[in-house]
Amino acid sequence: MLKKRFLALTAAVVLVLSILAGCTGKDPANSNGDSKSKDQVEISVWLTPQWKGVMDPAEEGADYDSFFKYAAEKFSKQYKDHDVKVNVQVVAGDQRDELLNVNLNGGTPPDIFFESVFAMGDYAHRGALVPLNDIVDDEAKKDIAQNYWENVTFGDDVYFYPFSHMPGTLAYNADMFKAAGLEEYIGGENEIKTWNLADYEKILKTLKTDLPKDKYSNAFPMALYALNNQADTWNLAYLRMFGSEFFDEKGNLVIDDEKGEKAAEWLKKIYKDGLTNPGVESVSSNDVNAMFQNQQLAISFTNSVLFNNAKADMESGKTPKFDLRLANIPSESGDPLTFTYVTGAAVFNTQDETRMKVSKDFVKFFSTDPELVKSSKNGVPVRTSVAEEFKAEKPLFEAYDKNAKYMFNFTGNVPGYSQLRQVLYPELQALYTGQKSAAEAVKDYQTNGNKVIEESKANSVIFTK
């Protein structure tokens, strides 16, 4: 009897264990219900300091890595292919290239880098990055204007997924305009005003002659600077004012023509006529920015970050308060000029197919996720949908979005652009000091610049395909 009871008990235990085994046959760690446990894949994300927090810097514990840590957690929970661990590292901007080169030489680059395309373009030419064409869909192309895609496309391929941007325009002191009787040329507070070139020349001349000297002593109409390699961007826009193509389809400079010479002559003339700050050849961008904030210049250069910083300085009492507004760079045709610095993610060629696939999937995820793309409001969104959603909170988003059609790609995405910057400012200095004529300056810039480009093309995977 005892033996029968023992056998029955044993059978019952076996039955229970069998049922439990059947219920737990799926890996509990596998939330997607796969029959096998997902293997873990680790990827690394590097970024320079962009913004703090996920959606807002005011969030508790907000830091520069907050967004990517949050995005990584959200991505890992829904990713079906692997158990993904994302390691996020913030690196200082002045250490970016040194760290990248050390790691590239050692065969250990990061999987993803989130940064301005302007700062990272050379890595595409070096073959260090992989194309992202396969993760860009029609929906993204409809929501992000074509001019942004042109900024991230090298040759035939997209190498950066656009997330936010930092548009460059002119800034002007509307109070100084009013004091000089130029009210008709003042745009709205949340407008990027467009002037044609004839109007702009009238504005500059009127500011020189009619700006009250008792109120604005030692003030000048327009900012110009050419001290160092920072003198590209806005000067490159001015050199396009008369319709210069600037770069041809092969990525060569083509500014040595009537249009380029006319633009250089215009710059030289307004300087000679006293319509700009003096000593342009020895003045830096930081110098003229300080002059503008102290109301010694009526019109200066700005981007979205500098603009917001200037307003914050006025609110804190660091600089004098005045009515600060935005305008486009004018052109002879009447079509305004503007440019931008697009920020987005690039994926490095680590030679590890699995990691590169996961990295691409992660880039697409945080660059398209309906919640995560809203974080681009910490800069200026590239997506029309995000700009539209937050335009009540940040009205300039709508103006920047509408302005996208006027953007030109100031680098041309040519190889060796960082060295090309070193070629421009000496020619501008020679132009302003009278050492060279406008024709000589643009000719020498094109000649010397194309030498840099040709040498860089030899080492560019884009141009040696």
C-alpha cells in the first residue's frame, strides 16, 4: 500500500514538473516570444555636448547623455533581433577628432556618432562611414525638406540622418533702424525678413548717414571679418550674392568668373565706403559679435544658437537690451541666401556586420520615432511636423522651416573642406588691404582651393569609386 502511494506521488510530481516545463519553455528574457534567447549586442554612441535632458534641459537630472540613454532603453525594449546594450559617451568638441583618429587607427571606432555634418564630412570621404540610404524612407523625405538631405548626401549616398539644425542668417538691431528712419525695412518679431540687394544697399547707406551719433557713437552699418579660418560661412554667402555657382558638379570651385568677381568687388566697395566695421582683415567673428551686442553694429551675422544666446544675455543684463530681429542675406536676383549646420547621426564602418545593422536600426529608430523626434525642439527641427507642432511655443520654428527652400550647401560636401577654409581668409585679407584686386582674389582662391580639393579627392572614397 505504501509503495503504491509513493508511486502515485512520484507520478504526480513528474506531471507537475512536465506542466511547468511546458509553461516555461520560452525564454522569459525574450519578451518577443522567440523560441531561442536573443544574443546580446553592444554598440557605442558618441556625441559632443548638444542639449541636456530628453525633451527639456529643465528635467530633473538632465545631462548631455539623457536623450540617448532614454532612446536606447526604449529601442531595446521593442527590438526583436537582438538584446541590445547601448553605451553612450559624451566627448568634448575640441577632443572629437583626436579621439576618433586614435580609435580609427586602432580599429575601434564608435558605432555611431551624433554631430554636425560640417564637423564630420571628411570621415565620409575617408571611407570611415557607411551609407544610410537603406534606412531612409519616403515618409522621412516628405517631412524633411530636400535641402537638408542635400547637406547630408555625399556623392550618391546619405551618410547622416538629419535630426536638427542650426540655421545661419543675418541679425539686425531694429531700434537702430528706427532711429535712422528705416521702419519700412523692419520685419516682424518672428519673421526672417527678406530684402533685395538695392534695398540692402539703401539700408547700409542710410545707417551710415542718418544714425544719430549722440545715441549710437562709433557705430557702423554692417559686420565683416576676415581674421582667421572662421571667416567662411557668411563670407561664402556674400560671394554668392551675384549668382555664382561656386562649386561645379565635380566638386571644383568655379568662382573665378564675372559673378564671383562682382561679389568680391561689392565686398571691397562697402568696406572702402565705410559701410562696415573698420579693420576687417584683423577682426574675428567673436569681435564683431561683441560689437553687435554692444550696439556698435546695426547688422551682423547670427545663427539660431547665437541668436538665443544674445537674447539671454540681454535678459540677464550682461549686454544692453535692444530689439533684435532676423533677416536673410540678400542677392542680386532677389532670392535670399541662407545656410545651415545640420546635426544628425553617422554610422562608422566597424567591419562588424551585426553591429552596423543594429546601429543603423537604432539611428532610424530615434530619428523617426514620433516621441523622440520632438526632442529636436532643443535645437531647430528639420522636420516640418515638429516645427508645426511647436510653433506656438517657439514661433521662429515656422519661419526657419519656410526658409529652408533658400538654403545652399556652403561646403559643397567637397573633400578637404577643413583645409579649404584656410585658403579663403588670406584672399579676403588681401582684398580688404588692397594687396589684390577683386579679380585677383577670386582667381587665386579658386586656383589654390582647387589644389586642395584635387589632393583630397585622391583620398576620397566618394570620388575614387
